[in-house]
Amino acid sequence: MHHLRIDRWSRGSSSLHDRDPRAKLAALLVLLVAISTTPASAQLAFAAYAALLVLAVQQARLPIAGLAGRAALVLPFSATFALLTWWSGDSLRALALAEKSFLSGLAALLFVATTPLTGWTAALESWRVPRMLILVIQFVYRYLFVIAEQAQRMRWAALSRRGSRPRFRRGWFDFSAAAGLVGVLFARSWQRADGVYNAMLARGFRGRFVPATPAPFRGTDAVFVSACLAGSLAIRLLL
Amino acid sequence: MNSAIRIRGLRYRYPDGTQALDGVDFDLQPGESVALFGANGSGKTTFVLHLNGLLRGEGSVEICGLPLSDETLEQIRSKVGVVFQDSDEQLFMPTVLEDVAFGPLNLGLAPSDALARARAVLDRVGMGHALDRPPYHLSAGEKKRVAIAGVLAMEPEILVLDEPTTFLDPPARRDLLALLRSLPQAKVLVTHDADLARALTTRAMFFDRGRIAGQGDVIEVIQRFHWEYS
């Protein structure tokens, strides 16, 4: 599962993993602002942002292809707007739109892949992000496992009962089976999520995930944020 | 001395109208172990969900002398450790160590203390080698051990075990039995497994349509209700 792999990546060991989640969140926001405000004509700047991110991925000892592939999942969403812009005759702006969404996705993914969930949600909490929003993020993330596992079990059950139906009917069979699976998946996931929540309450959950490994904000974290700020600003203003 | 659990006249009706519990009285003394038998849907699991306030029905529930209420809920949840039937529902943190530390952190322990307690409990249940593993990758027996560790880490006075041997192969079942025997807490054991009940408990109660149809010595109850697979 994708999120399982990202979870594993987030528990890696590198100088980027070691940075305080608050420092990484600050660096991410600076970079996102710089990327989103870069004019479409500054193609060199986009290349520089990409180089910066590739360097960071290497520093974090993560597979660039794996991260880039996942970051590319945002492209279908931005492609609609990019195509509309392209049809209206502004191909450079269309390209910049795709570049911005991909680079922003890659930056956010790099943050999540180098920071365990409890760390980055604690960082959001320290930034006074509303508790309800943080809880929603945490539950969505947790229940992804639940739903993905449930879907996999149901798919196996469906496949093992599919037998050898005639090829010409298989397409319709697959479609109707998939439609049924989605309905049942929703009901079962709800039941299972309820069970998970009960288990959390039974172990004293009071609406807040307490991080097991809180880290103090160190001087190196301040240097890291400063370096990211300087790098992003330099690319944004000079290229 | 206070009873570990004292329940009088417990009634619970699900929103769909099903009367799951219909006037249950129950007592458990400190250190005592009792088995709950009964057919599927007879109300056993609904009953145990009342022991730490996950469900709230009519009647009185007292845990270690504390009446169950909004004010005592947190205290009661630290005293009653529930091990759910499906370990996958109980293991939700990314690593085994973090999962076991989840309860102690919620109790307000400092992270270093919570992690130290989690490590000690995992050693005790024989899972000290799996601290950094994701719980999803463990075998059924290992998951059950980690689930029990997660509950033991909260140092409860009462252990509630809902079908603890479900999904376990014979060696894992034997290991689990040895582990449960070594634990000093009072135990409420929901099970269909008569052998497990004989090995762990001295007293049993038989649920039927939300009521206690019979109770007494575990061997007598098994014989009276023919509660054996063969």
C-alpha cells in the first residue's frame, strides 16, 4: 500500500528526518509560497526548485522515482486547468501550472515521507491549526489502512468466486461486481472504523494523538529553516 | 474490600430496537476470573463493552468501587483493559512500540516513561524483538500478544478478553494460554472455547438473549449447557 510505504520512509534516518517537524513545515510553506508565486516565464526557476527538491530527496535517502511517481498523481487534477489554459493560447502558463502542481506535490510528499504522522500533526498543532482539522487528518490517514485492507480482502473473495465466465460477459460482470463491492466496502469500513475508534477510546484516547518522540527545536533546525528560506527567496527573486 | 466489578439491572437496547441486555447482574472479585458463554448474539460482547463505558445502558455499573459516569470514565478506562476479538481493530499505530505506548501516553505519562513501559511489557509478552515492526505484518498470534501488551501497558486491574483465541493456531493458542495464566489481574473471558475457560477460570456465566440463564462453577456450567464442540 502506498501509505504504508510512505509511513516506512518517514521512519528512515537522515539529516532531513532528524529535523524538527516544525522546522520542516516552515520550510515547506516557504517553498510552496515561492513556487506558487513564481511567474510562468521563469522556467529556470522551476528547474532550480526541481534541482533543490531532488537534492533534498537524495539527502533524505529516498527513491526519487518512487516519490516523483506519487507526486505525479496530482497531475490529472491540474491537467484539466492546464489544458484549458493551453487551448486558450497560453502554452507557457499551462506548462507552469503543471510544473507548480507537480513540484508542490513533490515538496509536500517529501515532508510527509521524512516526518512521521504524529510528528507533523504535532507541528500543525503547535501552529494553532484547528484541532478538529488535525483530528480529521489523523483519522483519514488511519482509516486508509482499514479501508485498503478491507478492499483487498473483498477483491480476493470476489476473484476467487469469479470462476471461468465467458470472456464477452466478464467486463459487465467485473463492473457490476465492483459496484457491489464499493457499497459493501463502505458499510464494512464504517463498522471496522467504529471498532478501531472503540479500541482507541478503551485505551484512553481523549481526542489528541500524543507524540511518543517529541523533539526540542534545536539550533540546527533554525539553520535549516534559514537555509531553505534563503534558497527559495534566491530562486524566486534572482532567476 | 470493593468488588472489582459490580453491576445491577443492566439493560441495553440497540438503536434498531434489539434488546441486547435485559437485566444483567454481575459481580467479580479482585483477582477472580470468570468465563462468559453463550450463543452468537446472546449479548456477551455488548455486555463487556459496558465494562469500560464504551456503551452506556440502564442500570448501575461500578468498577473498583467507582460508579460509571462521565466524571469517572477516564479512571475506569485505565482500570479495565479490553482486548478485542479482532486484533486488527486494536492495533492502529505505525509501529508495535508506538501502539503499545499509545495507552500510557494517553494516561499522561512522559514520552520516555511511556516508551520504557511499552518496551518492558513487550518483553514480558515475548514481543520485545518486534518494536519497530508495523503491526499489520505480524502473525495472528503476535498481533494478539501486542494487543494484550497494549492493554497491560495501562496497568489495568481487570482484563476483559473477547474471544482471545480466535484466529490462533494451536502453538499460538498454547503460548497465549501460558501468558494469560501468568497475569495476576481479574479476568472476564468471553469465549466459546470450553478448554480455555477451564484452564483460566473457576466460575462461568451463560448468556441467553441478553439475560444470565445460568451461572456457577465453570465445569458445571459447561456440562449443564452442553458447551463443548464434541
